[in-house]
Amino acid sequence: MQKQSPYNLIVITGPTASGKTQLAAHLAYRINGEIISADSRQVYEKMDLGTGKDYDDYIVNGEKIPFHLIDIRKPGYKYNVYEYQTDFFKVFEDVCSRGKFPIMCGGTGLYIQAVLDQYKMVHVPPNPQLREALKDKSLEELSNILKQFKKLHNTTDTDTKKRAIRSIEIETYYQNHPEIEVKLPEVKPLIVGIAIDRELRRQKITQRLKARLNQGLIEEVKGLLDAGLSSEDLIYYGLEYKYVTLYVTGQMSYDEMFERLNIAIHQFAKRQMTWFRGMERKGHKIHWLDGTNDADSNAALICKLIYS
């Protein structure tokens, strides 16, 4: 029997294409753990290739590792950090109550920080009047409005007008309403990051994009559109869904789609690393592991940290 760990949550993070899920699964296999996803797009059903749901990664030595907060909403839904924090702590308490070790795994920095820093959040309802007042403004104008807020509670990507307007809506609500005190379970996290050389990361991102296109990413997007989702809904989700939708709807050639999407994913990975460095500056210790190690070797290293 292993000695008691000072931690009650393991966080595995890193940039896209760094191998987070595989590492989390191997660790869960070793420590009787369950994985809680921290990915803002894997919550949606039928959005598999574009969000990188590699279900095979959850199988270790023939055993399927339990995972949570994946496939919990319908496509078209606008999931947010408030809902994630609520859903996370429900799962966290359930996993702990069954004597399992919760392992948070994902690259959505805002979701991770909302849990670790226990953001005090309230549900922000739609503001039709504000939306009407903002609807004719450009993305640049909306971004400038956002910069006027002293503290941003919602710092997700605002690469579309709809996302920017929603961010302004959230910040305006916080200005006009005092924060509600919310008591959340205590987390004692061990945070592990996967470090990967920038050039290798770029190679892995491009290879993975090619593989997903070959596996049927375009057909996945066509299927979602055929099922009734609007192109605007899919573009809202960004990256793969944004650019492939623009290609499928004839607004972009295949070559342009691939080139621009490839660049966008590289930029996204860079923003992820910037976020993680920001977490470190704010006092979160991240134990960086070599991303060229195999998943089982890194899982063994994490075990030493957990029970040291």
C-alpha cells in the first residue's frame, strides 16, 4: 500500500499535440485514477476529430480508463467556464468519494485556472439590449471595449464577433452585480506540464492535422452541417471547425484552408504556453516533463512526485 499523498488532484497540461491524454491514462492506470477533461471543445458530442478525442488513448494494457466531461453537450451549445467549474467540482467530489484519484487533463488554461484559483463565478444571463448595441461594431472595436475592463473574468479567445460580444456581456454583468460568495471543495494540486521543443511541436501539429483530414475531419464537419448546425455555429468553435467550415461552404480553397488552419493551430499552441507561463508567474508550480519520453516513463516520474 502506497503512503498518503499530500495532493488530492493531479493536473496534466501542455500545448496541443504534446500527448497529454496518453500520459494521463498511463498515470491513471498506475494510481487507480479517473480522468477529468479540461478541454473546452471535447464537451461536445459528434465533434471528435476536430477536438482531438483520441478514445484509444484511454485504453492502457487492455483496461479502459474512466473519463469525464467529454461528450456532455450537444453540438451548437455554447458551453462556458462557469458551467465547467460547476461540472468539474461535481465530478471531483464523486471521484474522491469512491476512493479514486482525480486527474485533470487538458490544455484549456482558463478552465484549469478556474478550478485551481477557485474563481468565484455567477451565471451571466444574456443581455439583449447590450447585444443589439454592439452588433454593428467591428471585431477591432469590440476588442478595444474589452481592453477597458480592469480585470477580465472571461479571457477565452475572442477571434469572432460573437465571442467578443459575449465577453463584453460577461464583464458588464460583473461590473453591475457584486460577486456571489461560493464555497468550493479544497484542491491540493500537483501540476505537471509536458515540455516539447517548439520545432518538434510544430512537426507534430502539422502531422496530426494531415492525419485528421485523412481520417474524415471534412466529412465530420459536413455531417454536422447536414444535421442542422449553422455554419456560424461551427465557426464559433474556432480552429478546425472554423476553417474547414469555410472550405466546405466554398469560402476558401482546400490549400488555403490547410495553410491557414495549420498556422492558427501553431499560434494556439503558442498562446497556451504563454498562459502556462502566466500561471507560473502567479505562483503555480508546474513540474515540466520531457515530451519525448514515452507516456509510461513520464507516468512513473509523476508517481514519484505524488508520493514523495
